[in-house]
Amino acid sequence: MDSVATDPAPRGLRLLAHRILPPTWRRFIKFGVVGGSGVFVNVGAAALVERVILADVAPVSAPVIGHFDPAASIGMIVGILVSIFTNFIINDRWTWGDRDKGDGRGAWVRRCRDFYVTNGLAAGLQFAVSSIARRVHLFSFTLFGFEVGTFEPELAILLGIAIATPINFLVNHYWTFRER
């Protein structure tokens, strides 16, 4: 009897994915799932720091900036750092868990450092692409009341993510989590 026919759906879908998708594409999908989960970790950690841990820190008014909220800024930084760390842990064990990446604490610390560097560079690339896209108008016309051809902030951010994510994946695939 064919084991695929008797397996429950999730296992069957996994087997189907293994037959259809090349290994690198399966890793890329895992990488995307982990990155998506990191959004929730980022927001949660930032909110915890800002609203619970630093709740009594008063915003500082600055004439040039307008309003500076140190608790919010610290929360965002902590959220980013924590989400990168949790993404590293999950990617190290799940996305690239089958690779021989080297043993010992030193190898783990090196991978973690490399992951932070890679993600920092990817974040910088995303920021640069998004910033440039917000200032570029490829063409412009109105269609059903919507401005077409301009990059709204959200679209610019998505474009930055779309360009930075595969590059981030490839650098992690061939450098951070390379076989030893």
C-alpha cells in the first residue's frame, strides 16, 4: 500500500512539497515563515519594553524634532534585536538544521554574529530601496480615483522587502549557515 495515500493531509502536503520544490526553495519558504513570525516578536518585544518596562519614562520635547519618545525608541531597538535573535534560533535549528555548521559554542556564536550582520545589511538595503522608491515616479496618472505609478509608503516598503529578502536569504544560505 502506498504510504502517501494513507498519510494525513499535512504530511502528504509536506511530501508533495518535497517532490515538487527544490531544496533551496523549501528553505526559502521556511526562511519567509520565520521572518513573518519575527514581525510578531518584534512588535511584542517593543510594546513590552515601551508600555511595561519603561512606562514611566516621559517623552522629551525637542524643538527641531518636535517630540522624542525615548521609551518608544528603546522599545523599537529592543524589538528589532530580539526578533533577529529569535529568527536566528529558529533558522539555525529549522531552516538550516540539517546542515553540519560546525560544533561548539564558538561556531554558534559566529553564526549568530554573522546572522546579525547579514540582517543589518539587509535592513539597510530595504531602507535604501524603500527611500529611493518613495522619491521615484515612474509614471503618474489617476485611475478610478487612485494615483497610479507612484510609490506610496507601504508599497515602497514592500518593494524594499521584496528586494532585500532574497538577497538576505542567499547570503545566509551561502555564508551564515554554510556547511563546514
